[in-house]
Amino acid sequence: WFGQGEAGRRPRRHGPCCVVPNGPRWSGWPRDDHRRGFRGEPVMLGCSGPPPSCGGQATAQWAPQLWCSRVEEVQATYEDNEYVQFREVRDGAEAWTMKLTRVVCSLAGGDPAQQLLEVAGGRTVTAFTEFREKAWALQPQSWVAYQAFTLLELDCGDLLLGSEACGDRLELCWGRGPAASAFLRRFRANGEGREPSRCFEMPREKVASGVTVERLLRWLEWQRSRWSGSCDASCWRDRSQEMARDLQRFLHDPSVVETESMPRRRAAALARMREDPSSLEDLPADLRGDRRFMAEDPSSLEHLPADLMGDRGFMAEAVRQDGWALHFASPALRADPEVALQAVRSDGLSLQYAAEQLRRDRCIVMEAVRKNGRALQYATESLKRDRGICLAAVAQNGLSLRYAPEHIRRDSEVVFAAVSQNNAALQFADRIVVLDVLRRHGGLLRYASEELRSDPDVVMTAVRQHPAALKHASGTLRSRREFVMQAVKYKGRSLAYAADDLKMDEDLCLAALAQDVMAMHHVPEELRSEERFALAAVEQ
């Protein structure tokens, strides 16, 4: 069953020697058909839905990419099933009957690593041995084509833990005594056998760093998240070799490795929180205890305890990262001038979450509109009438003119500042100021309101400055003969934007030619060939 995966998925390369189909199978070369493992789906671990949280000690996000099993010596056997297998293991003259139990996640709680934490969370790794299984029996040991797995000794060998990376999945298996040691050398965590003639052992190394199983699982969790959607292994090393190398480095000097990996761990955790803010409780304990990190993603703040939302130091850091975090602050902190000021400096629109008395504070509102002019809409009515506040708002975002009161929209300096920042702000200006603007820039008629583009005086003012302004007049005006006649007398080339039926009007076309000979380009072909139109053009 292993490797059948989903129908239609593309094969993935898991190592230097071959391509295996669909998902986390063997990570370097084909396996013999007689080697068997557990039956069932190759990825999901027997749960009908996403596994619940295990209290933050080990993340339930592991479930699709983690396989855990426990091995123990027994005297009697029964028929293998989906969760239990029996194996005969020999080591020289010794022989044992071993029971391999697949640890699955269930709706009752926890993920596969939870049981390991309960058994050995506080135990210390004291030594490890790396084993390598060659691709071919006659292959030299120096070749890079091999599958690597590591046997960890906990508390001087009282408990053994096997760790192996297979494709995108991490496999863990634990047990006690020489029988478990022999089993872990000959079988994988899913019960699939190894070829003893191809396996060789690297020198045993002692560990004095004091790494506990709980700390190890936190690091493995980050390793697992780093694998998701990526392929870090080189063309010469497969995932198992990369995993074995990184694991050994971590065991010898965990502090250095954790420090180096922290930026990537934080980035991966932030990406997960932004995708699913409710995953906050699944984060490693060290990140959940880092207040600076927790404040980096405001979308997750609603899942934090209420007492933390009332912590001034935490919220000050949160709003510094993103002013929108003020939305989750306690009422007392929303009324805190320093917290609110920090929030609007980060995001001007966070002014809407500040207390009423702070939205009357000119200093805070000024900082908000300088950051985002649209924050003007959240200021109190008294400050909306403040010319300095409005001028600062339109200088940052011209469209914020829409939130200004009527007397501000009649202020030429404010309107010109708004139009200079965004031409579309002209639609919110008063008629008198629009006329003043169009006398200088007729083409801006396109940004005027629909009402003003239907106003003959406004449109004619624009046409006198620019002939193309007629293009932006309402259809009613462009179809009115008297209005178009007056327009072409000012700018002959306005004929191009008259209604199609008016372009066939001979008197209208002659009036346009009388004002500007270049209007001939816009006279219809039927009229252009007549003698009197040619004479009118020559006379002009």
C-alpha cells in the first residue's frame, strides 16, 4: 500500500537514485515487495477530522506528517491489524517477539507525539548512533546513496527513540531494552523491514547538552514545518540525510541551532497564524511566551486572554507593530493617549478604535490624518471643521475631501491641494471652486461630479480651456445643437466629441472650420469632399 497515494498526483523525487510515486514513501530507492508495513492511508493517521490541540506541548499540526509507534516485547501474538503488528527479531543467539503499536490521533485528544511526551517528556538524550542503509548491497560505504536513521538513547539507554525522515514525513518509534534496540535497527516505525546486509553503523556519540525529549520535539516540529511545501535536500542528499545531520548538530549544541533557526521559526509560525489565527494555541511554548512575537500578528490577538489585552506594555508593542491592534485593547487602554498616539502613527485608521475624548484631541487626530487622510472621517465634527486638519488630510489623500464640511470644500487652497494629490478629488469640491479649477485645467472635467458635467456653464468653461473637455460632458449636452455650436465657436476641434448625428450638420461643421482648420479631420467624409468645405478650410 505504501506510496499509492492520491490518484493523478505527480511523482516526486525523494532522493538521488529513483523517482517514487505519490507521497512519503522510501526516500532514496525502491523497496522489495515482500517488506510490509501497516495497512491504511499513507498520510492520515486514523482520525476522521483535524486532530485537536494537545495543550501546546506538541502541535496537532503534525498529524498529517508524523508517524509514531511504540514497540515492546510480548510472549503471545494474535493476528496483525491496522494498528498492531508482531515481528520476530533475532540478534545473534537472542530472539524476541515484538509488538509494534501504531499510535494514532483520536477525537478524544492529543496528537501522536503526545503519548511520547507523557512517557518521556522530561527525559534527557545522553547518546545517539546514526545508521545508514545503502541502496545496493555491494555499494561502498562512502557513497552518498543511502537512507539515514538515528537511534537516540534516553537517560543512559533506559529508553530508546528511533527517528527517521521519509519523504515529507517524520517517523518516531520508542521502546525499552536490547529487544527494542534490535527491532529499531531492523524495522521502520511503520513496521516495514530493512535489509540487514545493507545497513552499517556509524560511531556512537555521547551528548552532554542536556536536551530533553520535550525540547527535541519542539525542534522537530520546526523542522517539520520547514519541510512543508519545500524541498531543502540537495541533489546528493535526500531528506533522511539532511534530517540526521541537522539532528546531530542540534543534540550537540541546541542553543546555537535554536538561535539560528529562530527567525525562520518565527516567520513560519507567523505565516501559520495569518492563515489560521485559531492555531495560536498550537504554537511552541517558547514562541507563545514571547510577547514581542505574539504582538506581531494582530489578527491573532482576539484569541489571547483578556488580561493580556489589558497589559499596557504588551498592547503598546502590538499597536507599534500594527495600529489595528487597538481594536482588541481594553477600554482603559483605548483611552490611553500614549497607546492611541502610537497606534495612529502606525495606522491612521486605527483612530476609529480610540476613545471618544481622544478623537477630540487635535494632536492625535493630526497624527492620524498625516498617516492616512481617510482618518478624517473618524474625527469629531469640531475637528472636521478645522482647516489645518483638513489641509493635512487632503495632502496625504486627496479623496479625504469627501469627509470635509461644506465650507472647507469651498476653500480653493484646500481643493487645489486635494486635486494636486488626486485629480478625482474634484468630484467632492464645491461648484465655485470647480469653475476656478477648470479655467486652468479644462481636462479635469472628467473628474467632476455627474451633476456638474451636466451644467452648461461648467462644461463651457472647461471647453474654452481644452477642446477635449466636451468628451466628458453629459450625453444630453453633447446632443444639444445650440450648446455644441457655441462650443465649436470657441474650440473647433470640439466637433470630434459632438453626438454623431450633429457631426452631419453642415452649419456646425462650417462653424468649426471657421474657428480651427484642423477641425477638418473630424468632418464626416461625405461633407469633406464638397467644394464649399474645401474653400472654407483654404480661407481659414
